[in-house]
Amino acid sequence: MTSPSAVPRRKRLILGADWHAIVADWNRQGITTSKGNPWTWIGLRDMMGNPRLCGYRSHVVIEFDPETGRESRHMTIAHDAEGKPIMGQWTAILEVSEWETIKEIIGDGAMRGGGHNSRVYLSSGTLRCGKEERGSVPPR
């Protein structure tokens, strides 16, 4: 069996490595995110799910669900008028097939949005406090 350091970093997920083990290994080695922060498994998941890794251009789609009152966002590949993925003008880190395999491992669940329309608590934004001194309508 090969040691984790002998396997290229980009292939560890494809070969079945545990997310937490990869994050712990990177943090132990002093590898940080682009902002200089230590890695988390969520950061790793978001980074590995980015279509730009295999050369595709991408954009974020934000959707609002009126039934739940929640906003969700997900990264999607940009397509040309013929429906083909648009390739960026940078060197890809992963082959398209490698990225697609990683996307299958990650899944395609949307992330909860952080926008002003995302409601976490039932009736937040619609109910007011019942005390007069807090600026609500006085009791009848």
C-alpha cells in the first residue's frame, strides 16, 4: 500500500481517502487556504466541487424556495449558445473525468444561502414583540 504522501493530493479523494484525514494532513503540513486559514472539510468540499479546477468557467446560481422561505446557492458550469461547457483560459488542475468523479463523491446538494431572504427561524421577519416600549402596536 502506498503512503498518503506518495499519492498526488488531487487523487486522494478519488482513491477513497477520508475528508477529515486529508484536512488534518494538510493542516499538519502547514498548507493553508488561499486566505491563509487552516483547512476545514467544508472548505475542501467546496474547493474540490468548483468546476474551475478542470478548466470550466462557472457561476453561482441563487434560488429562493417560497415554500420554505430559504435561499440556496450552487456552483454551475457556464455553457455557450450550443450548450457546450465554456473552457477558461487557465491551466486545469484536474482532468474533466477526475473532477466528475470527485463531484459524484461529493454529491450535488445545494448550500444554504447567506442572503437577506434566508429565514432560519419560523416567522422571523414577520412577528413583532408584544411590549409597547419595543415599538410594536399597543394592545387593544
